[in-house]
Amino acid sequence: MSGEYDLESGPDPATFAAEAAEPDIDEETDDPVYAVGVGPGNLEYLTPRGERAIREADVVVGFTTVVEFVEELTDADLLTCGYKDEAEALEAFGERIAAGESGTAVAMGDPNHSGYQFVGKVQDAVERSSTSSDSQARQDAVECEAPETPIRVVPGISSIQLAASRARTPMEDTEFVTLHKSGDLEADMDRLASAVDERHLLVLPRPYDRMPGDIAEFLLEAGAEPGLEALVLEKLTHDDEQINRFTLAELAEHAGGSGKDDTPFSDLVVLAVRQPV
């Protein structure tokens, strides 16, 4: 992926991350950068492999709220960020990797469920820094390729998996759609509308413009049955976990708005819509 990414015009970093299968990696000799899913926030759901990648890193990067979950597990330098300074933090992370340090990027849940935009940004930052640091060598030997640091994704437990368990919606009978990403959501919403009459739905809403009430309203407008059972599952595995049960019509009463105060639900939320058995 060359140049700055623009989610409105592309390339989408999620597409960049998924454009090819992960290469063959020997973790003993290739020194990959790890992209670790830390689970839903309760460390009992962090895998031992993910914990080791965090513990053994020289530098860990991620959103502040994610890094705070794992900061006591490691002596690594912690590069935290929000959306506004994400690019700056990842650039610093890439420079550290290019200088020979080991690195791990952390994301909530499982990167395979809703984290490929972040994985793509990490991969881009690492490749950019590697190319930049190798510029003198490239001048001396034009035909040599810049060394590439592979990115290894370490899956985690996703809130989607937990929601499927709580709602008893087997994944083989379920349409999963993530709206928890930047950019246009039209194709994702169309997938929900096409599946709602035949399959369970599991949806990661987008705070705060595409929340459970907004999704319910959209599904009703697409012809879904108003009496379908809808579960709003919040803060799964946390001490204040909460599951609210509605019909689709009842949930649609919470539609509207685009701010935190316009919805009764938190940003740590999954929507499940169940088909009758």
C-alpha cells in the first residue's frame, strides 16, 4: 500500500492486510511483528500465545484503552494512541522495528473479526520504515529488495464468539457482519437485509452512528419481521456485563442520533437477532 490511505477513496488498509495469505514464517529466525487479539477485556480470555508475544516484546503499540488491559503483563515500552494520533504512534513503532527491536501490536478481541484495518495500518507502518531504513543499501545495490518483516496475527477470543454463546446462535447458522470500521457501510447493511429472513444475525455496531436501534430500524424497513428476538449484549466478560432482550420493533424505538448521549447502549456492544427455531 503506497501513499496515505483514505477510507473514502482507498486503498482500505483492511484490503491491504488481506490481499495475500500470510507467508511461511519461522518465528525463531524471521522475527515477525505480532498483531495480537487481546480478547474482550477480561484477561482470562487472553490466549497464552498472545500473552507471550506481549511479554517478550521490546515495544507494544495500540489504542490506549487496549494497552491498559495488558500493560502489567510486560516491561515493553508502550506506545499508546487514539484515532487522532494513531498514524504518529504507528510510525514510531515502525521505526523501532526497523532499528531491530521486537514489537507487538494489540487490538481488542480477535483481529480476524473486526481488526483488519488496524492490522493493515501496522503492516504498512512496518514496511514503510523498513524501506526507509534500507535506502542507503538500495543505493549501493539497486537490485536488492528491502528486507520485509512479516506480520503474524495471533487470534484472540472475540466478543462475537461470546455473543454467539450467550445468544445460542451457532456460527454455521449465523450471518456475521462488522460495522465497527471506518468508511462506507452500504454493502454490509445490504448483507444484513439479505440474511435476516433466513439466518441468525450477529452484528458489531459502529459507535455511535450505527447502533443497535439504528440497525433494527433498517432491518424493519428492509422487511424483517417485527417480532424477531433481538439481544443487545454489552461489556461481555466484564463485571458489568449486561444482556437486554427486545423484539426488533421494540429495539427500533432506540434509533436515531449519532452521539454517545443518543443511545442507551455502550460502545462495547454486540447485537444478536435470532431466527425462531
